[in-house]
Amino acid sequence: MTPRPHGPVLSRRGLLRMGGGLGAAALLGGSLSGCGRAADAEPVTSGRVDLAFWTHDQAYVDFFATAAENAEAAGSDFGWHLDATRSSAQDVVTKTIAQAIAGTGTPDVAGFEIGSFTRLLRGDLAHELLQPLDDAVADVRDDLLTMRTAPFTKDGRLYALDSDAPLVVYYYREPEFDRVGLPTDLGSWDELADAAAGVFRRHDVCMAAVCTGSDLGQVMAAFDMLLMQCGGGLFDEEGNLTIDTAEGERALTFLAEGVQEGYITTVSDFYGASVQAALSTGRLIGQFMATWYKVYGIMPNVPEQAGQWRIRPLPVFTDGGARTSFTGGTGFGALRGKENTLAGVELVTRAYLTPDEEKRRYVDLGYLPTRRSVFDDPALAGIEDDFCGGQRMFEVYRDVVDEAPVFFLSPDRPILDTVLSGYLLRAYNGDLSPREALRRATEDFHGQTRQ
């Protein structure tokens, strides 16, 4: 083994302070008693390791297990056995912090869903827990999509590699569009809305849905996607709130008008019984959503509609913006100061930076590459999707990827979710104008965060 420079030791007091925003003390309870300070371990630099691997999705376990076999066959100095633990996306972060406070039992590699990763951006928490990956990605840094590294970067350091470039596209059920006379190639949201309003009055079908249920992240999703498409964002690079803008008003006005006029319907969630009913009855025939929505939202709810769905770039807002957006993502990183830190970094970079693995990730999981050069691979462009009628979907993704927006996270995102989601619903209901809803949400957010 070759000793490596040690990172700073985990500060129990600092972790407790930063974790306080999570309700950590109450959550961790007695597990804090008798805990000690975690000390840096001598890192293993080669050989076979048992790697504690935490994730919220079994698909990642399977993917990384194969990636480990492939890396070993390609001559890596490491061999890996994944000791996998699955829990909810929120619990992966909470338990990682909890075990770090306890000084034992942290994962070696963990996948942080992007909405939960925001909790690691508070204070120095990411720095204290995670191994920076900047050196590991140096050779391919210019090829990585900036819009997928920015959310997992804090103070200029990259702490996780994203599993996907979840571009937002427009899904539409082609035979139903034909039946009701709704064109599939309208260039702007205004054009599609005008046509959809008439179709709704004649046929009682909707071109999209927004979530109005209890999952705040889902309630936020529609507005967040269109806000980014307009060229705006929830936060700027410094973490300042940026919703009370012309872009924010434009996005919310479009959604609110659609809900009030009926051509945008409401569902309690994008994945369960509510959306299944809307899709299966034919009331919902289109949706703007990320690339993974086919696998997680449409296919499991309406498998009988195989062959009927297509995708296209988003219609544009006439005042400017892109033909795509983003929603979702999960970044994998390695815990620092551990015996398996180097082995963890090696596995993450082998799995997520190797072109062959990036292509396999798309084929096996439907997740898009995060290296720009892989989008030009002709093998991916030629893949035909049976559920989408043999469409070569990757051609759509490659067409819009260079328009994808860069966006930034904030540790105060959970506060914004709580505050803004209610105002979104009031705007949908017509209780407040979009401008007033965004202004009040901004005031409430600043009141709660004292910004």
C-alpha cells in the first residue's frame, strides 16, 4: 500500500452543527451517545476490497457491479465486492451524516439524489464528508457536461459524478394527437396552448399535467423545468433566490393559464394511480418531462400503450430560452478519509467516465451520457426504441443537449420547496397572479432564511 495525503478529519461538532438543519439531533437520538471522532484511515491502493455501497435504487447496484467486473477485466489495480445497502433517497444522506457523527459505519460510495444532495451543501458538510473528484476527472474535465457537474460542485470542488443528463423533452401519444387534430410539430408553447385549448373544449383531453399533491418536489417540478427552459433558475451560482424574475413570471403564467383553461390537468403525483388514470383513460396525451420518465412514469402505468408514444424537443417560449431543460439526477461520490476512499473513487470514475460504460448506462438504464463526446457516438443514435414506435430517441437528445441550461443548487432548497409549492397552487387556482405568487414566495423565503 502507498500512503496518500490525508484529508481533514471529520469534525463531530461541525457535523452536528451542519446537520442541525436536518433535525439531526432529534433524528439520531441515542446514536449520538458514546460516539467518537472519525480518524483518517490508511487508504488501500490496490487489491480486492469490500465496498460499502449505498443507494436508493437497485438498478445502480446492478450497474456498478457490472462496472466493477469490467474495470477489473480491463486491468484496474482494484477488485470490488459491493456490500450494497438500499434506502430512500433522503435516508442515504441522513444516515451518511448520522454515521459520520457516530464515527463509524459510513458508506464508501454513495449515490445522492440531487434533491437530497442539497443538504450536503450547507456549510462545509460536503467538504468534510466527500472526497473531491477534481483530480480524478482532470483528463476529461473539458468533456464533462458543465450543467451536470455544477449542481454537485461546492466552492469550486466537484464532489459527485452525475448518473444522467436528464434532459427534458415533450412526450406525446401520437395516435391520440392525430385523432383530436392536435399537431405534433408546433414550434412554440403559445401555438401548442392555443391548439390544445380548442382540443380540450372539443375532446376533453389535456396536453400536459402539473402535480398538486403532497410531494413538494413533484409540485415544484413543472415550474422548475419551465423556469430553466426560459433561461432562469431557482437560484444563482451564489445560492441567491432568483424566482421573482421575468422568466419566473413567464413560466408560471403559462402553467396557471393552462390549468385554469383546462388543457393542463392536475394530478396528485406523476408516477402513481392519479397519472395512471389520466393516461389510461386518454385524458392526458402529452407531458413535458425528463428522459427517464418513459421508464419510471409512462411504461409502468400504461404498458398497453407501447408503440404509441414519441418524444420531441420542447416547444419554445417566444421570448427566448432553450428547447430543453433538466429535472432529476443522482450523483455518486466517495467518502473521504477512509480505507476504501481510493477504491471508491476508482470505481465511480471507471463506471461514469469510461465511454463504454456511459453507453452501457444508456442502453441498460436509459440514462444519458454526461460526457459530451459520447452524444456523437453513432451506435447510440441508431438505437430504436420499441415503446416509442421504433423512434431513434437519441437523435432528439443529441439535437438539444447543447442548449441544456446550467443550474445551481442551494442548501435552502427544502425551505423553498415548502414556501413556493403553496404559492404555485394558489396561482394555478387563480387566487394570486403569477407575479404576486412569486413575490410573496420570495418574501416568505427571505423571512425564513433571513437572506
